[in-house]
Amino acid sequence: MQDSYDNRENERLDSDSNTYETKTVKKKNRFSFLINILLFILTFFTTTIAGVGWLNNDPYQLENFNLGITYSVLMLLVISTHEFGHYFAARLHRIDVTLPYYIPFPFLFLNPFGTMGAVIKMRTRMQTKKSLFDIGVAGPIAGWVTSMVILVIGYMTLPSIDYLYKIHPEYQSTGIITTGLTFGNNLVFLFFEKIFSLKHGVFIPPMNEIYHYPFLCVGWFGLLITSLNMMPVGQLDGGHISYAMFGNKSKYVGYTVFYLLVFFGILGILPLLNIKLDIGSLNWLVWAILIFFVIKIKHPPICYDMDEPLGLARTAIGWFAYFIFIVSFCPIPISEL
């Protein structure tokens, strides 16, 4: 009985300490939201500049700025719904969490999308396996749904081929060229292409031209970042979900994904040797290195009871999340054909 009391007392003291630390953090960072606002504004500018660039206009000419606003608003919408999915799930479980920190990226030659996304920071630890699962799964699902809505609107409002001719006047004489910077296809885009091509007179742009269409470009980007976050490794969103669903066995899933990335990354080297297979990408080798050294393959051990059942509803949502991963995944994300 004495040991039991001591444990409860230590837990109470730890709880009191965490509460005090949380209040202290809040007091010291009363105006920390100003940083979030500043980063949001900067990201709005960098994504707007990127949107201008995607339309083949000079992104650094002030008169072109308004041309990139649609792209910027859609991009921020996808990023925000993803991060606020995490945020509200954390708040629902009474976990202290920051507002999203948006990441502007103004160097278009390094990152033509204008942003590296956003992150939130949890100030207190997750207490249950259900909270780990809910927080991990809420962001990708919210971002994916937003991306799908944007894509549906984009395909339903596709302009005529004249829109592309205004961007590439040379196509009127040469025909549409299907080489150059090309976004990778995935099952979602293949599905939409089949469905909307049935509509009479609708021009479906090829994958090397969709970045000229803000709704299609942002929708594609939203699916890409969702699939990357959903990889069941380490502390990615997919890793949290996998760990909550499979416990310590999730490491086998993580190692399988890691070695597949290495395999397809090595296949991406073959075109440099004049061996063209079109089934690999150097991008995956970069991701494998990032996972191995930074994200890690195995999910770190968690203190709470891993025997806590998730329940049928959460398990079904977990499998749906991996369905999202499969249909959104691009085997070759970006290539130069």
C-alpha cells in the first residue's frame, strides 16, 4: 500500500509540475501568436510568388502579384486544414499545443511551391494511445478531404484549351508538348481523368502542364504531402497511426517501407546510366536517408499502456487512412521527361 501511495503521490507531483510549467510557458509566451501570424503572412507572399511563377510570369514583377493569389489561398487552405486537424484533435484530448508555424520558402529554384508546409508543437505529452492515434490521423484526413474538394472544383471548372494557348502560344503551331517538368500520376488523378474525360468537349491537361492550373496544382501537392506524411515510419503521421494500431510490431512495417524506398531510389539512378525503367526516383533515396537519420524508422516507445484497445471505429479509420496513402501516392513524384 505504501508503494501504491508513493506512485500516486509522484504522479500528482508530476502533474502539478507539468501544470505549473504549462502555465509558466503560457505566461512567458503570451504574445507568441504574433510569430505564427508573421510566418503566415510571409508564407502567403512566398506562395503567391510561386503561383505567379507557375503561370510562366515574372514572379518578381509587382503587377503580376495578383495572378498568384488563387494558388496561394488554396495552398494555405490545404496546409491549414491539415495542421488544424492535428490542433483540434489535440485540444479535444486536452493536450496543450501551439498554433501552426507556417514555413515560407522564397527560393523558387530550390522549391517552386513557395512553402515547406507548417508544423505545430505539443507542450505536454500525450497520455493515451487513443490520443496518439486521433492526433496522428486527424491532420492527414482533413488535408486529404480539402485536396479532394479542390481537385473536384478544379476539374469541374477546367477552362478550354485556349487557356493553355495563352500560356504557351507556341502550342498552337507545334501541338501540346508532353515533355519537361512533369508531376507524377497517382490513382486519384487517373480516376478523375477517366471520369471527367467522359464530358464532351472537356480538355484534360497532361501531367506536365497541370501546374498552370492552380486548383489542379494545389490538389496534387495536397495529395503528395498527405502521402508523404502517411508513410508508416518513425514519427510521421503514418508512423503514429501504425504504432497505435500495431504497437511494437509497427517496426516491421517501418523497415519494409524503408527498404522499399531504398529499392525504388536505387532504380531512380538507372536513367543516369541510360537505363530507362520509369518505376523509380532518386527522390525516394533522399527520403530514405532522411528517414534513417532524422525521422527514424521505429516509433519511439511511449509510456502509456499499449494494451489499451483502439476500438472498431478507430481501427476502421486507421485502415481508411492507409487507403488514402495508397491512392495518393506518386511512384515518381516529379520528373523531367
